[in-house]
Amino acid sequence: MSTWYQQLSHQLEIDRDLGVQFIQRDTNVAAPVEQEDPDLSKQQPLPGLELSGSAAEQLETIATAVAACTRCGLCEKRKNSVPGEGHAEAELMFIGEGPGADEDRQGRPFVGAAGQLLDKMINAMGFERSDVYIANIVKCRPPGNRTPEEDEAAACMPWLEQQINIIQPKIICTLGNTPLRALSGNPKAGITRMRGKEFMWQDIPVIPTFHPSYLLRNAEAKKPCWEDLKLVVSKLGRELP
Ligand code: URA
């Protein structure tokens, strides 16, 4: 049994890793993260994007624009861009890292081995894949499946911001380190410490959990991941199936 002091000290370490600047009374909820000022030289505005029509039509406009995007070097080697897919007004949005080889071939997110596990996770939560929206931090495959560079993530972020603003999910569930870092604004945040700790992106609650690829290699992480997914379901006011 750890003492209250050890528990508090552990919580403070987690908060510090998230970049928390002040402390709330409810220690299950991380205080709001100060978003770092974006580097505007990297975040050029999206060129002349006219968004109109239904949410689905607006997402389609973004997908078309993403297919022509040259905002970073990842466009050079892509077979297909992978804008994201799912329900245009989903209450739950999953955000992964970036497309792998299978996704690059098909132009769809999470269709490989990690995607099959993500589908099972979604079903276990009581959803169909078509009920949720699935996107990534970068829309083009990083060569050799390397982690996207910070400047690549920053260049791609305006697309994701537009998607989130259109979909207006009630909760975002991030998968792994890359989306945790991008949305928390803390490039040093680590998923092992931060999983299950809610923070806000703009006015939307974010619950970070492990990436399905990590779960495929580390079966012991499945149990804590399931705790995170159950938290998502309960925050949505739903029952498990
Ligand atoms: N891993 C990701 O992060 N995204 C995908 O779309 C596929 C695998």
C-alpha cells in the first residue's frame, strides 16, 4: 500500500510530464495543458479551402485537398494519402500516428494488423467501426514506418484540426505517443505514464491509451488499455455491451 504522500508525489510527476502549470482538487483529471504556441512558419494556412455542405461533404472536401497536399516531404513517397474515415458526426474519434504500408496501399486508416485489433477494441466498446471516426496525426506514410518528425506532424495538424472541428466528437481517444504529444502540446509526454489521464484539446476531452501495434507486441498492456476504453465508454454515458 502506498502512502498518501507517495500517491500525491506520483500524481505530481505525471502532471509535470504533461506540462501542467497548476493543480486542481480532483487528481483523476489532469489540469488543462497550456498549448505551446504553434510555429507559424511550419503551420502555413490551408490554401483556399471552401468548406460548405454537410459534415460528410466537408470531410470529403478535406480528403480531396489532402490528396494534393505538399505541405511536407511525406507527400513524395506516398502511394495514397490516408485522410481518415468514419461517421462524419461521430461522438467518438480515434487518432493514431500515421499510415503504414497497408494503409498507404489502400488509402484507408488502420486496415493492417493493428487495424484488426483496433476493430476488436471498438466492437468491445459497443461500437461498429462505422460509428466512430478514425484519423491519424500525419496523412501520408512515413518511410519505413518511422515515427513522424515534429515538423511533419505540425505541417499536417491543420487538416486534423479541421476534421475535429467538423466532426465535433464528444471524446477523442489517442493511440500511442505521437497523437498524445501532438494534442497535449508536450513533445516529452509518454503514454505509459499518461494513459487514462484525461486532458482537454480545445473544449474536447482527450483520453490517451496505448497504440494497438504496441498491444500486439506487449500483451500485458491490454488490461490497462481496456481500463482506458471503459473510461471512454462511461464518459460517453454508455453501457458496455
Ligand atoms: N498505425 C497508425 O497509427 N495508423 C494507421 O492508420 C495504421 C497503423
